[in-house]
Amino acid sequence: SFFRLLAMFDGTGSFFRLLALGLLLPQTRAFLAGTSAAHPPCGGPPPSARRIAAVRAVVLADEVVAPASPDEPPGAGQPQLLAGILRAGLQRAADDRRRVDELVTHFEYDGAVDVPAEGRRASGQGEVKRLLTALFADNEVGTIEVDSDGASVLLSLRDSTDRRRTLRLLATGRGGASRGGGARHGPKIAEVVVHELLDGPAARAESVFGGGGAVVSEELLRPKWETFDGRVRQRIWPDTDLFARGNLFLKEKLELTTGRLIMVVDSAVMELYGPKMEEWAESVDLQLELIVAHANEDRKSLATFTFLLDELKRADPLRRSEPVLCVGGGVLTDTAGFACACWRRGIPWCRLPTTLLGIVDASVGIKVAINYHRKNGVGHFYSPLHTFIDTSFLDTVSRPDIRSGCGEIMKAAIIHDARLYELLDAHGEEMIAANFRGSPEAERVIQYSIDAMLECIGPDLWEEALLRPMDYGHTFSRTLEADESFFLRHGEAVAVDSLFSALIAEAKGLLPSEQADSLLSLYRRLGLPCSIAGITAATYKKARDEIVVHRDGLLRAPLPAGIGQCEYVDEIDDGEIDAAFARLTAFTTEHADTVWDISKSFAAE
């Protein structure tokens, strides 16, 4: 049999070259799996052996497919050979998702995956990797085999809705010189076309490669949010008491394979929950590598950023297999996320916001930053793999921080969702008193707030469009927050801005005066700051001028055209600011308790 096989080739040299490429080996590893001194919990071969881990058999329909002879046209025999290469690569990626990188190396540099039924095409190795990663991340992959025609691969899976589906993948090559590595490395895949095999009439189904837009389940109390804008996917998972003993939710979603979890934790959270986190880690067989950081607004600084970089160097996470979990308020997740974006040009991270503001605002979006010369002066767009929402942390959040979070909720209520305004108007005082816990109204407010953020920014995570409803409350607040004489929490600055912007909308004739009156009354009842001791109309004029630079030379200010409705303006003149300031001053003079002063600052704590 051996000599009959040799006869298929024009000489033993061709046979042994194929043997070296692994194309004729049995489907077994070329080494015995063991442990590595570098990463003992992972098992598997040592790093040097991993370089030959791709040496596997390509067996097509129980026979060896020989390469085309010199007399055959270019590309002859390629469909069967490419199908075998694709099947083997897919199987390795299904066994260990880190191996998607190796699968992608079988593509031309400008190779593509085409999904005609979805009108989707991923071009280039980077896009191909993202698409294939989504395939394995979002679905439970079953069997992978070469079809009876020998030229295509059948992949069975169970999608995120628990539906069984089968895909046919047809790989084609160019048949000439490869741009992805050359003939001596075997043929490269130029394109994979993906079709779904349907048993009956075509039915609309969720994409197995991830969808577009925001998706929210119908179940009110346990929603799952997800967005995909064509480049990055946000996954936001709700769960309760994530650090309860034996709760595997985090471990499973993070797909930890090394037995270690690196956590960046707000010092205040660590003081309250540190022992519980350590007990949880022991109960789910994880070793915690803790990085503890202070995370008040005044610590969102270059010093904290470099501290986190030094700590990441010490922890030395694996490049892809040890995502860093950042636990704390919005300041912590912003700063730690930026450190993860910069360390080794980007390592995977996840966030678990623990404050009301973090849950309703910082849980959505991909912006990470520190304050340097200005609010969020240095930063990046860098998406977490997952965001986890656990409202049990709200039990220990201070009342000022609860009201700060309420400022962000008010922003969304005024400019986008009147349902939020109605809930705050009817139940706001009780929800604040209970830290937004223990009532269906509080659960709705949190859901609607996240919904609003996703609806408004989910389709444009990179801020390519600068007319953004959720920039409401941020026209003046950047300057107010940066003023070191104020020491405002972020949500407090947003609350002050949102109210002043509403009064400008009233001055412009956009917001009815009875709605402005209702808003002022609601602010007072909820204990939200209406103004700041020592502020003048000139401060607002300065803030208006400074934000124009950030918005590319135009004001682009979102204003409420009635509660829950948004309209944009490119001009707010000095007279309108003066009129709004006079209206606000008249109210705060009568209700002095609505004026924020330094004694209420986080610095006073």
C-alpha cells in the first residue's frame, strides 16, 4: 500500500514534502499533550511544540487527495484540498477558540468570507478573524466534516436561541501565486462562501455571525442586551449576586482556562466586598490576582493610569486568554479600560460597574479615558468583551452617588424617553431612598436607561456622527467638572447641565414653560443639584465656547423639544444664556437647598 501511494507522485521527494507539511499524516498530534512550565494550569504542549500543532492529517472522503500534476491547469484538485484545510482549521478553533488565529493564516491576506443570505462580506484577515470568532463565541459548534462531494465543509451548530442549524462552507483559491504565504506552505483560501442548509421554507433566524443594532429580550426582569456595529460587539449580561459562593456565571462567560482571574477593583469596593470575592474565587476554583486602585473623579489621572500599567506588567496576563475584569464605578472602568487598551497594544477586558451611574451610563459604549488637561483629555475607543450588570452592589452605594447616577437617568428621560421621566416623577423619591432596589419601577428605570443608551449610541460606538442625543447634559458639564473649585461628581455635573440646557430650550421656545416648571419641581423633590454656589452666566458662556472644539467646530447642542424629544441647535447666544440663568437664579433663591456647594463634594468625604 505504501508503494502504491508513492506511485501517485512524480517522485519520493514530492511525497516527503507533503509529509513535512502534515498533509498525509494521520489525524493525531505530532506530540503528546502535557503541561508547560510557563502556563501549567493550561496543559498542552510547550511553546516550541505549539509551532507544529497545526501538523494534522487532511483526510478527504477516506482517500488522499494528491496535488495537481504539472500538466493539470492551475487550481486543479484545489477544492478538495482547501476543504480539508478548512475543516481541520475549523475543528481546531472549535476545540480551542484561541486557534482561530491559526485558521485565519490559511486565508490569503486579502481573503474573504461571504454570507450572501445576510448581505455580509468580511474582507481581509482581520475582518475574517472577527467574523469567525463570532461564529465560535455565539454558538455551540457540533460536528465539522467534509461533505460527500469532497469540496465543501458541513458545520452543525446550536445557535444562541437553541436552534439547531447546519452551514455549508465552500472554500476557493486563486490557483496561482499566493499572497498569504506562498506555495511551499500549501494553497491559501481566497474566499469562503457560507450557505445555510434549510429543511423547509426559509425562516428569519438570528445571524450565527452576530447581528446589527440593539437586541433586547422581551423578559423585563432579565434582559440581555447586545449591539454589533460591524466592528465590535457589546454584550451586557444581567445577573444577581455574581460573587455568591458557587456562582459560575462570571467564570463561564469569561471562558477562563488558566485557573487565574486578574481583577482591577475600586478600593472602596474592595473594602466592602473583598472577603466575599476571595471566598467566591475559592468556591469556583479560581486564583484571584488583585489590582486595587482608588477611583474618585480626582484619581482619573495620569498617575493612576501609570500605576495600573505597572500592575498589569506585574500580573502579566496572557495576550488573549486572561481577560482582565474591572470592578467599580465609571471612573474605575474608564481608567482601567484605558490601561488595558494601551498595555501590549490592547489586552481583552471586561467590566462590572458597581454604582448606579456605572450601570446606567458607563456600562454602554466603548470609550475609555483619563483626565489630562481637560475632562477625558486622553483616551481611546476600546470595547470590553462583556459587561456584567449586578444591581446587588447598589445596596452599599452612598446616597450622593445614587443621586449622581440619577442625574444620568434624568438626562435620558428629558432628551429621549418620556417613560423614564414619568417613572421618576411618580416614584423617584422612593427609588432613591431604596437605592433603586426592590421594586419593579426601579428595575424598569434601569432597563429603560440602558435601552436608551443602546438605542442612541449602539449603532455608532466610534462617534463617527456627531449629532448624538446622549450628548445632552454634556454641553456645559465638561467645563463644570474640570473646574477644581467645584469637585463635582460626573452625574452631578450632568444634572446641572441638563437642567440649564432645558431652560435654554425654554428660552428658545422649544420646551413648554409648564414642562420647565415640572422639571424644576422634580429636581427639588429628588434632591438633584439645580445650580452651583459661585457659578455665573459667564461660566456657561465659557463652557459653550469650549465644547465647540470637541464637536468639530460646530455647537451641535441637543435640546429638548418637549420631554423625551430631541432637537439640535448650532447657536446658543449670550442673551439666551442670560435668560436661562435669570430663570434658574429666581428658582434657587426661593429654594436654597437646590444649590450644590463644596460641602457636598466627593472631596468632602
